[in-house]
Amino acid sequence: MTKDVIALTQRMPDPWAVLAGLLSGGPDKLVDTTGEGAVVQLCDEHGRPLVSVEAPLLMQVEGEAERLLGATPPRVPFWWTEARATTGVPEAERLAGTFAARLAALSGGTAWPPEATRSLGVVQPDGVSVAATPAAAQPAVDVLTGSVAVVIMDRPVVAMTAWLSDAFRAAAAVERGLQIVTPPGTKLSPAVLANMSGWPSRWVVQDERDGYYDGISGAVLRWQEGMFATVVPADATEDDPRTPVAASYQEVTSTGERQLAVTFRTIHPADERLVLGGALEAVWRELTGEAPAGWGTAEPANLPWSPGRLTDVAFARAPEPTWFVVVGSPDRPGLATVRISRTKAGVEETVTLAFGYGADEEVPLDAVQRTAEALVTRHHLQSMLVQLRKARRDLLVPPRFEGPGVPLAFALGAEEVRKMPDDRALRTPLSEPPVRLGPKARPAYYYPLPGNPSDLAGWADFERLMRHLKGA
């Protein structure tokens, strides 16, 4: 059974409704709070948590329940209330399902997954053995070792939820990796991939044939020395590690779907009148003809797009950096992660953005140069890289091989050009000269690259360009 249940309701669950759901376990279950009151926990008589429930989230963005759960929610606005059962306790899973079912019945709506939320009856507590308090006091962490925190998730999409975000922060604070374990049918949100640091963090996929494998690299894994690690054959050497690759990872079918990926950085002068998010909106409008649909500090993205509100949150958290996720409309899949930080140079926005296209849809390649010019002339562009790759239209990351993107174009902002000696930014080893952007007195440059998704030779051109610009 799943460890997570979610109620999608038309009305905000009031405290009495939440309490009625939490007390479904019987009178010997007690209510406690954690996370500065944002998480309510149903505990046993010893104070150990059985079910942890997040504060209800008002959803004002279309398509998020469909994207992350495959569920049909009430019409927006609706309320998203998420609960997580303590792993390894069957009663906890039944309690979580009963809680969500009662919440949906009392507040008008549905619960996900349907099979976990069929009963409204009280779960009997007789003979229950309860797991220890969640590792590092994080409801999302199931196992904690000296090297890693392990999160077990049985959801169609592993999203960058508030739960998971807390787990990432808790693991980083104690210098551990985070390993996410999922069944074979699960996919990863790009937002999670963007936050996953290097080794020993990894996505671990359960597999009937090979046991476990890395969902990103395909390497076969085993639990050893307190973490999931790659299998090393006895005859492996340093020059030839021969890491086995799972057969499931290599089962790839071409669909003709593609993604247009844009990564860019802007640096704004620190000013109390500064409004953030304008650069991202400019790119979104140039490439899709519309603004982003919604944003949030975690997934699901629940707030309608508003650069002003996004700016308020970033300024309230300064000087600490702030991370956001931004999504598009269901008709045009788009997802961006935005990191805003205060540096000596000013206020930096680092954006990773992708749009998905079906086999019969045209990728707006003719708008890429216009996009670069908009960033140069209005948004203090530092640099931009645009790639095209063969990958899913819905932007989700499957536990299968997906080829790398190929570079379509690179752009360098005016301030970066100014710092270079002579005409280095203008005179490059590429066969095609760069396109000048912005005013003549303070030019920026746009460098077209081959961009054939079936030919990785474009990376050689890109590397030559980077070495040249760096003076290597």
C-alpha cells in the first residue's frame, strides 16, 4: 500500500474536520504538532508518530493534480491536504487512508489513491507495533544511516513537495546524501532532479530482474555499507569498472517527442524597486505566446503567476537564497526552477526551464534569438544556453535512458563581453560568426550552434567556444 494519501476538497478542511479525521484511530491516539505548527501528527500513546499531515494548501493553478497524481480534482480553487504514514506500520497506512477519506467526505471532494481511502471506519489499535520517530525528525525520511537519508515513495510522480524539500535540507545539514526509492512505474519531476546533489544522493528504482538500479544512470545497485551503491564486478579495474546497467533502463521506445531546454542567469542591481521573475516571463512569452500559469516554493505549484508576489517572498527570505518552481498551462507543458540569491554583484536569478512538444508539434526554433535579445536588452542577461533533446512531452523523467540534449545556441550578456580583452567575444573559432545583440556601444552576442538532436557533435563546437571565451 502507498505511504502517502492526499485529499482534494472543494472546501477548506476546518479544524473540526481535520480533528475528526485524525481521531479516526480511536481514543488512544494523540495529536501533536511539528514544523512550527505546519505539520500535525497522529501519535501513539508513547508520542511516536503514526501519520503526519501537512497544512491544507489552496490550489489556484490548473493541471497540477493531473500532472503529479493522475487524479481529477475539483475545479480550481480547491484544497490539497497531504498525509504521510510511518513506513512499516500497516495500521498507520490504514489511518492515513481513513483520514483522507473522512476529510474528503466532510469537505466535499475526492482522495488519492482511491484504493487507500475506501474505509471511513475506525481502525482498531489492538496489537500495534510502531516504528521509531522519523529519522532526523523528518516525516519524509524512512531510514537514516551515517551516509544517507532514505525516502521510500510510492507515487506516480516524485515531486519536490514540502515534505521532500525538508528532507533535502535535513540531509544536507548533517552532510548526508538523499536516496529516493520508488517502484518501477514512478517518474521524477524535473524539480526534484534539479535539487538532487551528486553522490551519494541518487534515485533508486526497484526492479524485478536486477533488484535495484539508478533511475538516472541505469547502474545496478545493492544496499551495502549503509547506502545503495553500484555493483562492482570482481574482475573490474579502475580503468574498466564494468558497472552493470539494468536491462529495464535500456528498454527505450522512440516517440518523436522533444524538449526545448533553456538555462540562463541574470544579475540585477540591488534596488528596493526591483521586481523579479520578469526575465522568466519574457522567455515564456517569446517561446509560447503566454505567461507562466503558476508558481510556488514547492510542488504542487499552487499560486497564480505573479512576479510581484514572487519578489515579496524572495525579499522576505533575503539574504538567504530562495528556490521556486514555475509551471505552464496543461496545453503547453512547461516547468522552470528558479534560484534567487544575493551576491556582491547584485541579485542573481538562475533559471532552468523546459517546454515539451509532441511528435506532430513544431518547436519554436525561430524564436530563440528573439528570446536572447529580450533578455539582453531588458533583463541584464549574463549568459544563456539553449538545447534540444529527445525526451517526454510531459517533461517527467522516466527510469529509462534518455539521450542528452544538443546545444542550439549560446548567448553572452553585455557585461560579460565587456570584461573580455580585445575582440575575443566577437572573433571565435566557430564557422558561423556571432550575432550582435543590444546597443552598439555595449554589445552582447548570440552564438548559433548546429542543434541536431541526432548528432552530438554540437557539443564539440560548444566546448571549443567555451575554451575560447575563457581564454584557455
